[in-house]
Amino acid sequence: MTSPRWISILGSTGSIGRSALDVIAGSGGRFAVAGLAAGRNIELLAEQIKKFRPLAAAVMSEDLAAQLKGIIGKGCKTVVLFGKAGYKEIASLPKAHLVLSAMVGAAGLIPTMAAIEAGKDVALANKESLVTAGPLVMQKASEHKVHIIPVDSEHSAIFQCLQGNPKDSVKRLILTASGGPFWTKSSTELKDVTPEEAVAHPNWSMGAKISVDSSTLMNKGLEVIEASWLFGMSADSIDVVIHPQSIVHSMVEFIDGSVLAQLGVPDMRGPIAYAFSWPDRIPTSVPGLDIVKSSPLTFEKPDMERFPCLKYAYDALRKGGTIPAALNAANEVAVAAFLEGRIGYRQIFDVISSVLEDFPRDEIDSLDAVMQADALARLRAENVVEKMA
């Protein structure tokens, strides 16, 4: 048997990270864990360390690192790191062939850039990296000859449909969206949505923040921006359709009128396994698709009046520069405030709209420009939230 492909996972205790480790555990030795990075969930991280024996692991703070060391014991050879420096080290471990970027939010940008600058191929599940700093990420990937392999089910579907097809043969990308749990609710009904209802996604098992984003269609808006950078397509060449069954993960329309679609049961282990094994495919424990039992498959246009986050994202993509970074930051603050009970569900839309109104647009020529826009947008968003509370 050939030697395993070594993988570092940024965000190992999240839903994507856990699914990735499940893929690795069932790979028959094809993959091994080089490094793990998490936030505060040191109990789960300790279990992962004991099972997969990574070379190194990182957590958010020095205090959490000390606690983690106490749990795993002195006999464990895994080096424990912490903070931004620790995350960057996990992302650039010499032994790692591939880095899975699955940290939630803008926090994943810096370690993702570190992985690219270290010459590592990146399996990208942190869409915020491209949303906030698309020009920098893609430029660095080109300079270091690094492959960016999408993990989000929609982008993985497009990536798979594009294999063997030249870019000039592509007319349009079609991203599918489940519509989330509130697709049939009226604007009036949306006012009474609770955090508990918003995190209960009907098809996918995801973290709280991403589940809320899915319900507002912001997640799809961020995916539109991500797709633009991944595949070099303009906003006018990317469409979104609501597909409640989540069986067709996305489609590509070609200039000859043909449309290719990638179908499968809603299980993130599929796109993760493909990203890990690309350009090959490997057996997985993902259930096969029963197309008859899955029928009927339906599609409809998104309603950008009830769910304006998708419109905000298209507008931000067209404006470019630091505006997408501001969009992402405002959304993160608004969703956190909603989950904390400080604002209502529909006020998420109002916070984002207020922040983006007259937000200064600058070119993204450095990480500092991204971070400054992010900080300003967060400050504005917190001020709006405080006035609403």
C-alpha cells in the first residue's frame, strides 16, 4: 500500500471537521492526520487527539492549551499550540499534503493564507476566506501553484461538473439552495422566529451560525461570491434556485445548452472525500442515492424581498473591493446578536443593510485592508444592534 496522504484540519471539532475525521477513519489508511485546530471544545479535541495521534494541535488561548495538555497527559506526543500563531503553524506543517480549512467565519482567513503560502493544497470549507479576500487568496494560490479544492456541497458539485471542460465552454453556474426551514413563511411570520427554530435545518447537520445563514439565504449569498472567485465567473453568470430536497447540489449550463448536475444524498462526507482524493475517487460509507424515492425534485426562484440577504450579497459582489468583507462582518455580528436573543430574526436583515449603507469601498491590496474593513463593519454593526436592543 502507498503511504498515506497527510491532512491538517482547521476546525476539527465543527460539523465539517468531524465529518472529515470520519472520512479519514474509514479510508483504510489512505489518509492520516498531521494537525488539528479547534476553538474552545477541548474535550472533543482531546478525544480526537487520542484517536488520530496528530503531530500537533492548536486551540484558541494559552489557558485552553494548558487545560488540553492536562487532559491528554504527558505521555501524548502531540505538540499543543495556541492562538493565531498556533493556527498558522497547523496550517503550514511540513508533513501535511493538504489543509482542510473549516474554521467558521472570517477567523479562518489568516490560517488559510498561511497554508497557501506554505505551498499546501487547500480543501476549502471556509467560504469567508474568499468572500472577504478573494483577490488575495486566488493571487497567492496562483503564485504558489496551490490547488483550491471546494468542499461546500454546491461548489464541489460545480467543480465536479467542470472536470474536463474548458472555461470558455461554460455559460452559467446554477447554485441550489434548500430554502431552509422558513421558506414557506410570510414576512410577518418571520418576525417571530426563535433561535431554536433557526438552527434546526431540515436537511443538513450544521453549526448554529451556518444554520441561521442558511435560513436567511445569506449562506447562499456568500456562496455566490465564493463561486465567482473559485470559477472566475461574474455575478450575472451565477444563478440561485431553491431546491428543497437538497438532492441536486448544483448545476453548470454550457454554451451548447447542455446542463450537467451533480446529485447525491445530503451528506458532507461525499464532497469531503472527493476533495481529499481528487483527482481520484474513493469508496465511502455515504449511502447511495435512490432517485425514485427522492422524487419529485422541485425548483423555484428565490424570493429576495422576504430574504434580502441574497440581494445584499449580489450587490456586494458587483461593488467588489472591501464591500463583501463588510457584508460578511455585519452578518456575523447580526447572527450572533440574534442567537443571543438581543435582536429579532428579521432585524438581522436591518443590521446588515444599515452597515452597508454608504460603507467606504477600498481596493483589497493587503490583509490589512481586509482586516480594517472587517473591524469597521463590526463596530458599525454592534452600534446598530445596541440601538435596536
